[in-house]
Amino acid sequence: MDIRFSAEPANETLILYAVDKPAFEAGTFGALDPTALALVKAAASASRFSAEAGAIVEIVVPHGDAVQRIGLIGIGAGDEPALEKAGGAVTARYLISGTTAIAIDLSAVSPTPRAVSRLALAARLRAWRHDAYRTKLSDKAKPSLKHLTIHGAPEGSEAAWRDGAALASGVEFTRTLVTEPANILYPESFVDRCRDLADLGIELTVLDAAAMRDLGMGALLGVAQGSVREARMLAMRWDGRGNGGNPDVALVGKGVTFDTGGISLKPGPGMEDMKWDMGGAGAVVGAMRALALRKAKAHVLGVVGLVENMPDGNAQRPGDVVTSMSGQTIEVLNTDAEGRLVLCDVLTWVQRNHRPGTIVDLATLTGAMIVSLGHEHGGLFANDDDLAAQLTAAGLATGDKLWRFPLSDAYDKLIDSPIADMKNIGPRYAGSITAAQFLKRFVDAGVRWAHLDIAGMVWSDKPGATHDKGATGYGVRLLDRFVADHFER
């Protein structure tokens, strides 16, 4: 959807006047003639409209010899989250309505440029759909809304939206990757989808299975050995300061493009959802795209491990012992606890080759996280309190919310193995924590590290403020804000 800014009064077929409660009660919305104003007030009263964020009331009023559709969109407190909710509500209401262009008039209120950008971001993200494989959509089911004009925005809003548009592109890219079926998106094709990142100035490094075998990445390759699809590792480096050297921060993503569970086969119902078990990798790639598009003045490394977990005659067996790149050995008790096996080798590769001071990994790692937090927060584990606070704040600021969980020696002991350095699962309880404890064993001393378990967040069975049912793009906005607040200079 095209988003424009205009200093001139809106003349679209449909105009929505943005109002907070004071503006609504004072009736200061838009340059309406008395007749139109009375009709709008009557419609608002009949609809119990009170300017709450995202509420919309619409009416057709006389306009010369014709008519015009006008309405009110509530922005609640007028802060960033409220304007985001309003922007998403507009698109949700009109995306397939037959309307092609809408104007939102902000002249009755005084939002900040960043709040205006949030409104535009939500409007664009809520319009995202993946209709590539739908061949029989009726005209009424197809998106009609093409243009949104924002009138009366404060100075600086267009500049803020340039960064917002870059962020939107990153989220949309992530959603596309997460939505694609596993016969279309697998390790090799995932890498191919990302090759145009090089055109944005991102340096790409790709390791195939042979290269990873030479490096001793036995944990990652053990997950992939049951699939005809070869594993890949993709590293993306954005040096927005041009200083070279090691990156300040590394973003690491789990990319299991389909997860059957391997020999420890998952139940059949719902297994189709496991195409989005690469949601952590998708978020990292989308964040790197956003950083490059807005030319972030930061040095960031993004690395994703890409595998398909399948149960053929060559598949890894429960009870196998594998040797990770770090040299530590792992007893694989459950082949469905595979994401940590992928991540541990990627973490080692990142630290040996780039030595970042901070690492954040993202993974749809455990079903236990959904049991703990549902679909409202991602889980946060960290070995540094300041890092945990920074990520929590970024989550609150963007809506990609996080909730911190503990790490301790008591949990760490639960993954000790009698025949290897560790086992890949603990007992039934505290499954998300023992998974994080597993990863912590591969983090070097002195490195700030956080693990985000986002199993409940990358896919939604119901619409939200900025997304319809399906892929949410969770993590992209969180990572972008985290980098902006702490690594750009």
C-alpha cells in the first residue's frame, strides 16, 4: 500500500478525521460545514463513539451536488501505541471494502512524528497478505485499498516514515519467508531469497554442508542428515559505519524450514504449522534488511542456520552422540529437540570468526514456552541484566513484548549426560529453561548473550492490530529498535 503525506486539505472519496477525546468533545475535527458536522456528531452518538484508539464511525454527507464519505478514527491517548492501533484499524476496515484511497486528517490532534510513522507502519503492515497461491479469489475478496494520504502531520513525519518504510519492508520480508510452504522454502531456496540483500550493501557468506562438515559442525548436520535438502548457514554483515573489524552485535536465528520431529515424530494434527519453525531465522533476515534499507549506523552480523528435520533411513536416532563445533559432545535423546543443536554450532561459528561483544539468538525453540506465556510474550533468557533490560524495553516500545525467565546451575544440572558432555533435553518440567541452559554452554566467557524463545509469537490464529491471521513478523521491530537504541552512533 502506498502511503503519502500532503500539506493540502484531503480530497479523497473517504476522509477520516483523527480525534482524541478532547478534540472529539470540542468538535474540532475538520473543516466541515454545519450540516455535515451535525450528521457526524449524530452518527458518533448513535455508535457510542468516544474516540478510543481504533474505533471508527463513518457517514455519508452532502458535498455540493454530490455526497462524500467522512468519518472519525479514534486515537485514544494519542501516543505511539494508540496511533499504531488506529492505523491498523483503518486498513482492517477498508482493505477489501472496494475503497481504493483514504485520507486521514491529523490536523485536530498533535501527534509526534514518530507516532505518525507508527500509524503509517501499522496501516501498511495490516495490508500485507500472501495470495500467491490463491487462484480463485472473488473480486470482493481481493484487496482494493491502494493509497493512504496523511494530512496535517507535524514537521518531521515524512523523515520518520522513511525509516518506518524500511522497517515495514523488513517485516513483510520475514512474513513472506515464514508463510511459504516447505516445498518452496528449504535451506537452499531460503539462501536464494536472501541474495538480493547484497544489493543493499550487506556482505553475504554461505556455507554448504561440506564446508560445515570440514568445520566440525556435527550438531547442526546431525539434524539435517535425514533430509534430501542440504543444510546451509547464511551470514549477513552490515557495516553501517564502514570501520571494519568485528561487529558490535550478532543476531542469530534458528532456521528449521520444516520440522517433522525426525525419528521422534511429532503428532500428525498441526504438523503443517512446522513450516514456520524457521521464524527466528526469518526475523534475523528481516531485521538485517530493515537496517540496510534505513542505512543504520551500526555494525551488525546476522547468521542463520538452515536445516530440514526429516525421518528417513539416514536420520539421526534417539541415543546418538554428536560432536559440536565447539568440541563438546551431545547425547541426542529426542530428535525433536533439534533447534538447540542447530543454534549451538552457529553460536560457536559466530564467536570464533567474528567475536561480537553481544549476541542475541531467536528461535521457535520449545512448545513449553507457549504453555508458559501463550501468544502474548516471547521468552527472554540472558546472562547479563543490562542486556535483558535493553531487550525488554525494546519489546515494550515496539509491541514485540518479552518476559524474562531464570537461568541457574540448578537447571543446568538437569541436562548432564551419563555418557557425553550433555544431553539435548532435560526432564519434563522447565523445558524452555533447560533449552536455554543448553545454549548457554556454548557462549564464551565475557560475551553478553540473550536467547529469545519466540515459539508462540511468529504465527497467529487470529488477527492483531498490525497483522491478519498467519505470519506476524515478530522480532524484526524488536531487533531494529534494540540496535537503534544501543549500537548506532
